[in-house]
Amino acid sequence: MSREPISPDDPRMRDYTSSHLTALLGELHRRGLRYGLLWDSAAAGGADRDGRLLVDFGNAPVSTLVNLLHLLRDLDREAVWNQ
């Protein structure tokens, strides 16, 4: 896990749409179940003052979701190597 976290003000975060967030939240749900991460009510939320979309599990920026998915993917990759 040597990846640098993505900053909330990273310009790439502006490219995500509600459809993208819905797909990423589905992946978070699937990958997170094994680790006890349960956010059934999470959804694409509104936008912040700069127009970036928020994820509705406490109005987190999209970067929080992307960084969490990176961590879960890394854990899954390590689990495969450890088998």
C-alpha cells in the first residue's frame, strides 16, 4: 500500500458523475462487507460550493470514497498473494 491518497481538491474529482458514484458505492459495498464496512444508505449526494459531488455518508468528498476503495483493493490483492 504505497499509493498516495487523493486530495479532495484534486481536479480529477470533478469528472465523476452520479452514475460513477453509484457504481463505486456498489463496489464499496461488495468489497467492504468482508471487513464490516456497511453503508447501505450511502448514495451520491449533493454538490459542494465548488460544484464537486459529495457522497452521502456524512457528506464526504468523492476522494474519500476513491481512497477507501484503493485501500480495499490493495487488501484484496495482498490476500491473493498470501494464499
